[in-house]
Amino acid sequence: MPAEEVRSGGPQDTAAQQETSSDFCTPSRIVYEGGKLRLLHYAPDGPAHRTPILFIYALIKRAFILDLAPGRSVVQSLVGQGFHVYLTDWIPPTSADSWRGLDAYVNEDLTSAMRVVTKERGTKQVSIIGYCQGALLGIIYAALHPRQVRNFVALAIPLEMSAAAALVPAWLSAQTVELISGLYGNCPAWIFNAFSSMRLMARLAQFREELCGRDGRSEVFERFLHWMRSDVPLAGRVFREVAIEIFGKNRLVRGELSVGDKSVELERITCPLLNVVARFDELVPPRACERLTDLVGSRDKLSTVFPSSHIGMATGIAAHEKLWPAVGQWFCERDSPRREVSEPRRARL
């Protein structure tokens, strides 16, 4: 679709654009919508780095947690450091989309996103940041299409969840996953919401302190609570592939996973890689993330542990003071010289 300007409350917005823009705090453009992907572009105000960033978020919640509030926005931080940022805002699947699996999300939607970004920015490669399930999608893309990826940052990637079986909820067993997808086609949003609500209530005080500090900034926390209720369905096939093949049978780590007609071989990834692990992650424990650097073929690779919860990596005060400036610097050191921002070329697919 043609690029559209997205600004909260703008008089020209369509209803869909208003729904999208009202949840995000930083002005952006919708530069592509197709498949089950809406792609948002955030542009820096001044001189920009040559290599743009594609930020891939998880399929099961809305992506505005990465643009939560002024001063607590990951994309705002990266834009302020001179990067063009493209963010995946996944479109919830309908009952007709239960067939969609990793092949559709990776080889169709993410491939389309990469094509749009390279056309707009006039580059051959794009850097990727993936968060949680988004990191899983991104690392599969990078293994299948290694020449397209300049740098990769993985945040809390649930790579080897079979090693953390005690922390994987019982409803993710193969039998339950097959039952849910058989009954509903897709995995309903209310299932994820119930799991999220239990985690929130158990750690409410911890999350509030990590996000707001001692001043208890109610507006930030209220937006966080709004995001916690933003669960969306997960297409049945990708639900089964991730829960059974990747989490249960550990096929990605074992080199036994195929997407489309190709084997996913992590050693084919040779770009610089930064693997960020959350020390107090209650959802993806550190041991589930740690093997990534051992499995990729990159020479320039680093694992680092940041003292935060799973969601604190995106919203916590400490993350915005320390983590995101460091991630931006890591990209800067691996990027081409800066150039002036030019008007983007409209992508046509």
C-alpha cells in the first residue's frame, strides 16, 4: 500500500490509522501493509546512519510497548541516535489465517518488509533488532537470508526453551497445543491474556518500580497496563510450530528445523551479533538465550546480561539510561559513515 503519514489525532487519518497511531507516542508513517504486517517508519530529525534498523516484535501482543511514552520509547531512543527505524506492527490473524506458519511470517511478511526498507533507504542490507518471539522470527530470517542482514541484536530470545521446561507453562505441551488449535483454529488472545495477567499480579510492585522508580509515574504505568491487555490471537500453524517444534522438540537448536523448503542453519549467520539477556527475566530465563552466540557463525559476537526483567528491557528506567544508548553505540561502531537524511523513495511491491 502507499506510504501514509501517521500522527495521533491527525484529521486525514483513516479509522485504522487512528487506532494504530493512538497507541504509539512518536510520529511515524505506515510504509507498507500486506499479509499480516503493518510496517511503521520512524525517521531521525538530523544526520542519519546509512544502515536502517528493522525492529521485529512478537506476534502475540501489540508493538507499542516499544514506543510507550516520551522518554520511555525504544524507537525514540534509536531515532535520537540517528537511525531510521522500521517497526513491525503485526495485524491480528482471523479465522481464515490459521494456515499461516513460520514460512508465511518469515519468507513472506519479513521478506516484504526488508524489500521495502532497502528500497526506501537505498541500501543492500538492513540491521535487525528482534525482541522475544520477534527475535526468534528474526534469527530464522537471518539464517535463511544471511546476505540481507548487516547486524543483529537479539533481546531475550526464547531459543532453547526445552532447557527451561520448568518455566514453560503446562498449556504449551504438545497435547494442549494441538487441542487448542483443533478447537479454535488459532490460539485465542484470551489464553495469552490470562497468562500475562497472572504474571502481572505476581510481580506488580516489581514492574511498577522498574518502570516508574520511586515517583510512581502513573501515566507511564497506566500505558503499560493498557499494553498488558493488548494480546492478540496467534495463527494456529505458527502456534504449533513454535510451541511444539522449537520449544518442545528443540529443533532450531538441533539444526532440524525447516521453514518452507529450506533447513534453518544458524551457522549461516555471519553478521555481527549482540545477544542481550535479561538477568531477572521471568518469561525467557537466561539459560534459554545463552546458546545463541555458540550456534551462529559470526566472528564478531557478544552476549551481555542486563539487570532487568523481561519487559524492563523495553520500558525500564535503567534500560533507557544504559541499555539503549549502548545498543545504539554498538550499531554506530559497525555502520558506514553518517550521511544527511534524504527523502525516502516510495517502495512498490
